[in-house]
Amino acid sequence: MNIAESEQPVKIIAKTCGCKDKGTKITYSFIDAYHSLCIDTKDIITSELEACESLLIRTTDESDRLAIESEIIELKMALDLMP
């Protein structure tokens, strides 16, 4: 019997946290990371970007939206600066 395990790209969930006084921040959580010790930095940033874009679609709070848009800009800049 052959069993094939398909490995998906890094799955990350983005969440907003914080209060309105201190500002909203974005946190990330790995989901079922297979071989999480061998993940490339570029793959992580790309997955964080995808998670933020998904979160942006679902958010309704304006302060969260601004924080997520700012995070997306920073992640895109980090990808652009990578070799």
C-alpha cells in the first residue's frame, strides 16, 4: 500500500489583538506546520501576507482595517527587499 502525504505550503492564521488605547497589532499562528524547522523566511513572509489579505476581507472594524493594511504594506516591502 502506498500512502502519499501531500505537503501544503505554510499555513498561517493572522489575528488582530490589542486595545484602542495602545493600538491594534497583528499576530500570527502556524497551522499544522509540517517540517516547521525547514521553512524559508520568504515562505513565511508570503504566508503572513496571504493571511493578512484574508483577514482584511473579513474585518469590519476600521482600526483593525488600518492596522492590517499597514501590516500588508510592511510585508510587501520586506518581500521586495529580499534577494
